[in-house]
Amino acid sequence: MITSPAKLKKNKILGMNSRNIEYIARYNARHLYPLVDDKLKTKRSAKNAGIAVPELLGVIESQWQLKNLHGMIGNWDKFVIKPTRGSGGKGILVITGRDSELYVKPNGSKLDLAAIRRHINNILSGLYSLGGKPDCVMLEALIEYDAVFNDYTYEGVPDLRIIVFKGFPVMAMLRCSTHASDGRANLHQGAIGVGLDLITGHSLFAVQHDRPIEKHPDTDKSFSELEIPGWDNILELASSCYEMTGLGYIGCDIVLDKQQGPVILELNARPGLAIQLASGHGLLERLHYVEGLDAETLELPPREKVRLVQSHY
């Protein structure tokens, strides 16, 4: 375990202050933040750029629309409710089935229409939004994740977090939901982070609550056998998000849908740092490498950027 400032420096660990000042503030223009802070804007921008995203089923922008909530979702068996300006997975409600008039969550618990209406009302009031400001609600189709993840997740959809710097993927992990995380792929809530090799997409290390872990606690599946299919295409998709947003330092959250393949779930202009623990590497060395590239190389298309970082690592 890394336990001292000297070891942090030796392992090229990117700290919070350095991330905020030297990378987020320096490479992410403030006027571009709304594009990723608002998930609806992200989705629409991605579609315009030809980037795959989960299907948008509907948008709720005001309380008067809740009068017709049954008409909107009454015939749906599977869907996801999201605040457009939420963070950290807060406020996301996943429905995986129906039991007559009740809506079933991934953990088997059931909600009636009134409970869903209250949840949406809380989102609209800003309970889960950045800064507590009034929000909007997105209704999305539920992702049916690739079968390769069946033994690596529990009651939820696993996603890939890829850090992209100036269009170059520099670090990646898979976030696997657990019973402790209530089916959410959020590390702070108990999900597992599995570091991934940028060349092969094979697992490196896994952590839960910042501690090493070898097997999924709910499925007993060893992470040592995990390898992500179509890895180069996933990295290329992440790289293309730089051109779409203009943000130099971002976290790209990608899911593998068994029908569509890789799709962008959301983008984050302030990605967390726990990915370094999951990967067993610090970010600084990789960020410094990209900063040292010449102007011509920085203009390479996404596919060439992926090949370059893979050859370097």
C-alpha cells in the first residue's frame, strides 16, 4: 500500500490539487463544462457526432408532466431514470422488470407509481444535482450488458472508465457493481474497480473500498481471468470524445451493450483518482508523456492516438 508522500511521488501518483490546478483548470475551458455536466446535452452532442449512446425514451422538465407519468412509463418493463445534472451516480433509478402494477429494481425490491413519481419530483427539485439547482429527468432504455460480464457484476450494469488526455487514452478500469453498492457502478458506494491494461484490455488489479480484492464478493469470480472484448474500438470511442467536447482532461464512461456494442454512458470533466489504485500505476508519468508530444502528433485521428499510446506503454 502507498503510505507516504515519498512513495506517492515515486509512483507518479496524481493528487487532488495537481489534478485540479494543472489538468482540469488548465485543459478544460469553463465554458465547455455544461456540455458534460448536463447528461442530456452530452447525449445530444454525441448523437450529432455519430457516437453511440443509450436510447433516450423521454424527458421530464417540470412537475406538470408528472400528471401523465403512467401514460409515459405504464407500458415499459425496463428503463432508467436519471437526473441530467447529477453526479456520483446519485439519483439514478434502474427498473429491470414489472410485477403487475409494481416496478422491480435490480435487487428485487418493488416500487409503485407513486414512489417513482416522488423520486422524479426529488430530481426536479434539485436533490441530486450539482449545486442543488432545479434539474430535469432523462428516461433511458436499460442497457443489456455483454455476457462477458455476467460473473463480474451483481444487480447492475458494469461500466468502463477511461481517462482521456488531449484525445489520448491514458488509463482505464472496469467498475463492477456489488450488493454493497446497490447495483451501482460507483466506487464510493462499494463497487469494485478493476484496472485494465491499455494494450490488451486484460485485468491488472482490483480494489474495493481502496483495498485489493481478488474475487467478486457476490459471485466469487476471479478478476484475473477478465479481458474486455473489442478493446481497441473502445479506446478509439473514448478518444473521439475529446474532439466532440473540446475538453482536454475527461473521464469517459462506456458500457458494452450486447446489441449496440460500446456506447457512451456519460462524460466527466472532473474524473476521480481512484483509477490509479485499481491500475497499480500513477497517472503523472502518462500525462507528462502526452504533454511532451509535438503539435503534429497531437492532431492525429483517434485511431492513431490509440496506437501511439499502446506502442508507448
